[in-house]
Amino acid sequence: MLKTFTVLFVFTFTTASFAQKQEAKYNDRAAEIQKEIWDNPTQPFKIKQVPPEMNNESAVIIAHSFEVINSAKSKLKFGLGFTQRITYQTTIHERVKINDKAALDDYSTLEYTKKLDLTFSRGFLKLYNKMDSYIGAKIIKPDGTESIVNTNEEVFTKNESRDMEGKLAISNLQVGDILDYYVRVEKMQEADNEVQGPYTFLMGGDYPMLYHYARLQLDEHVGVEYISANDAPSFKESNNDDGDIVLELIQKNLPKYQSTLWTSPLREYPYISLQYKFVTKAEDSYTHFNRGEVKHGFLSDDLVDQFKKTIESPASSLFNFYPLNLTENYFGGAKKMKDIPQDSIVKVLYNAWRYNTFCSFPTIDINMSNDINYSYANSLIGAINLSRMLISLDIDNTIYLVCSRNSTSLKNVMNMGDFDAIVKVTAGKQYWLAFDDIVTQFNEIPARFQGEDAITMEAEKQKNQ
């Protein structure tokens, strides 16, 4: 018993010692970042007064900056050879004047993910995938005195060894004060190479903004894509001495939104949307990101090509023909369907798809208080599935790629997920099939798509069918 106790004590002591070292390392890095950001502020982050005409505003953002630094280096990994270690450093820094209680409520708490560690280990192989966040806040009183908020007073809303989320109350903040705060996120990944973004920079917000600065310094092998929507400006592009891509944008005196109750900000206000990805030599031959280049403009053509490849792909995991089987059973078999009007077949097929998608419930963890499935379907997959089933029945159909009036416009899409899809069927008459939810009916176009532009693709019978 004594030996067991001794081993257990040593193990516990070692674990506690390691945790203390990690905490000390985190605190040292936090102090370095605080010194970096606050010791040499740019001129906009020194301002302590706002124009008198803005004193009636709920809040005034004196300065806001968003900066990204990305780099990639080759690392030798046991069993894998050379892999890429990609680092991302993102810093958001804001100085805001609080003029009323509504703004005070908005800024009285900072919430953030402090730590997320998804590092993979097996035997001698270890692939890093971890993120640490650091925050800082200080209050500037009307008389010019400054006080730094003690970040050690944070409250953890999640506190696990590899996943920590925190909340920091700005307890001494009052109306009339200036809050200067930042959030620094440092991320390191190996093997995984994800698309970063899209980051959206709206040219306006809930409060007027006197100064806005965005800067991205990206590895020379990164591919960048961005759009300037609704007459938004472009980034200033350059390269530093190491060949890194540098994108910068400076704006002044951005207005607040007048109202967003009946509009979509992405339709009404200028904005820039940007995404980037480190592109290896192997990926450069097939990815739509251009290695070492900045692509600025409309991306619709590239995305439509991706969608066409998905339609033409023989991969069975995307396709579900069960609704077609239900339809054949409903009419007494495939042979008997030859004598059935096509419009009747389409209506039954669509209802079979609705049944299969929305009217099946899991047998585990089901909430018995709900007797309706309130799920929304992926309209892109729904359109592909229905189109393929219709093709197998020799029924003409066209896929329409469209954007909701509540989201971005068709010409400003950034990813496949920005699209929705509906299908138009020609079976004697024309019918519309949408893939929203259980209450969307046959031949109904949801209101948010009505009057919108669309990209059309005529369905063709696949050789592999």
C-alpha cells in the first residue's frame, strides 16, 4: 500500500509541476504580447477624445485593427517524412469610447476560447494542432488615468485540459470611459492545411468608427482570394523582403449602420471578404487557390466548375436513391411507371425525398416532446440527388444556383456554401423543387429566392449510370 501511495504521489506531483510550467509559460507569453501591443501604439490608439458632435452616439470606435501573420516551415516527422508546420497569428485591437449604458452592456464582458489542443499522438508520431488566445484590456478615465484590467480574474465557462473557454468582466468600466482591448490568437498546425476565413470586413457597424486598419502578412506560398463587394475598396498589395504577400487597408470615418432590420448588410453595405490557404506544390495543380498569388474579383466561375465536378463525380457517398425506390414501390414497380404522367411521378418523388429527409427520426437521444423534424436540408446535395433521380427517369431538369436575398449576392459568393440550389423540372409543364424544410411544398419557390439572379446547369445523363 505504501509503494502504491508513493507512486501515485510522484505522478500527481509531476502532473501538477507540468501544469505549473505550462501556466508560467503562458503568462510569460501574455506579458510579451501586452508589451508588444501597448508599449508602441500607433497614433490612432493614442487618441483620448472624440469629436464633440459624436458625444450623442451610444459609442464611438476610435480605432480598430485586424492583423494576421502566417508562415510555413518544413518539419521532418517520423513515419511521414517532411510535413508543413503552419503558424497563424491573428490580433484584433480596438479602442472604443463608451457614451451610454447600452454600449456599456455591450463591452462589459469579453468572451474567448483560451486554449484548444487537438494535437494527435501515436507512438513516435506527434502532429501539432493547437491554439492559444491572449487578451488584454485597460480603461482610460476622462481625466486621462489608465488602469489595466486583471486578466487573472477571468471565469472559465469550460475548463478542460485541452479545451478552455473564458469570460472576463470589465468590472470598473463606466459611461464616459475609453476601453482599449485586444485579443491575440496564436495557432500552429501540422499536416492539416485548412482554408483560413473567409474574413469579412464590413465598411460600417453598430457604432461609427474613426479609424480602421487591416493588414495580412502571408507566406509566399499562400494563395489568396478576395472580393470587394458593393463598391468596397481594394487592398494595397506588396511583398516584403522575404517575399511574403502583404495586404493593407486603411479607412477613416466609417459610418454606423442606419438600420439592418429589413435588409441584409451584405447586400446594402460595402465589404471585403477574404480567404487564404497555404498551397503545396502538389496541390497547386488542382486547387482553385493560386500558389503565391492574390486573386481579386468574382469567384463564381471557379465555384460553378467545382459544383459541376461534384455532379459528375461517381462518388456514391453523396447520392441517395432511396426516394426513387419509394416512388417505384408507390406506383407498383419501375415498369408500370412508364404509363404514369411525368408530372405525377415528379410530385411523388419529391414527397418521397421530403419523407426520407425530414420524417425519419433517430432511435437514440430522441426528444419525444417534438413530433416534427425542424431540420433544414443541404439544398446543394438535395438538388444533386433529385436531379440524378430525375435523369434516371429521363425527366428533363435544370439546376439553379441562387443566393438568398438575406445573404450575399450571386456575384459576391466566396464558397460553395454561399449557394443554395433549386431544381426546375420540365414535365409537360414547368415545376420547381426547393430543398428547405418539411413545410416547403411541391412547386413552391421560397420567398427569399424570388426575383433573384441564378446560374443554371442543364442536367445530363451520366456515362456511369
